[in-house]
Amino acid sequence: MARFGKLPVLIPSGVTIDLTDRSVKITGPKGTVTRTIPSGVDVKVVGAEALVETKNSAKQALANQGTTRSHMINAIRGVTEGFSRTLELVGAGFRAEVRGQDLVLTIGYSHPVTVSAPEGVRFSMEKNFIKVEGVDKDLVGLIASRVRGARPPEPYKGKGIKYSDEIIRRKAGKAAAKTTA
């Protein structure tokens, strides 16, 4: 069994960690991330390190220890560097535009699709690429998946909204099926 959860989390300069009853608030130059601490786990700050400890030796407490440590590392990275996901619009006539905090997509429906950015998430556009940026890794991934879900890529022509690093498996279609029969 891995002992990843027992390793200390290094706190870089410029990042502060505030502990309350059952939550951790991590503040840095790019923003603030708050995480709840699951039961069976305690977080202690000692100098420039944070330690995640279990209250008992239950199997769930050991699992929560490693998960809590990973969430804290992601939060520290988010408030120092930030997270981003890039999506690509593929299709003739597919467009996107940023209006304030909203992303307006024209993607082949009879109406434009609007995706609103919650607090801490920003949209930016460059040609046919949509960039979702923020300090909370979970929230950036959730909003990126909502944008992709508005028009997922289809397997025949590849039209739709896809992650920039996503590979779409293409199907042959009817014409290929007739020649092989």
C-alpha cells in the first residue's frame, strides 16, 4: 500500500494556509481555493510544510489522507500558476465569442448556446480555440466539460467541440460499407 498521504506538502513563499474546523483555505497570488477536510483526517501546518494525518487506522481514513493531500497540492498549484483547459471548435460555421463572463457558442443549433463562467473562471478565444482558465482545477474541468457537452465531436466528420489534446476515432461511414460488401 502506498504511503503517499504521509508525505509533507511544501508551502511555497507567497502562499498562506488558513485552517478552520473542517476546511482549508489556501490563498496565493492568483486567488483563493477552499477545500473541506473529510472526517478521519486532520491537517496541521508546521513551518513551510503542511501535514495530513489520520485520526484512526480505518481504511477510509487512509484513502482520504492521500486524497486530501492531492487536493491541497492541486490548490497550491492553482493559486500560484493556475489551471487551464483548451478546447477546439471543429466545423464549418461554428463560432464562439466571449461576452463579459459568458461564452456564446454558435454551433449549428437554431439558437446560440450560452455557457456562464462562475466566480474564478475566465474564458478567452483565439481563432477557433476556447481557453478556460481558473485557480480551482475541479471547476476548470467542470466548465470545460460543459462547453464540450454543448456539441460533442461526432465520429464521422469530427465536427463539434473537442479538447485540444483529444483524439477522435473516425468511422468509415456508408460509402466504405458498400464497397466492402
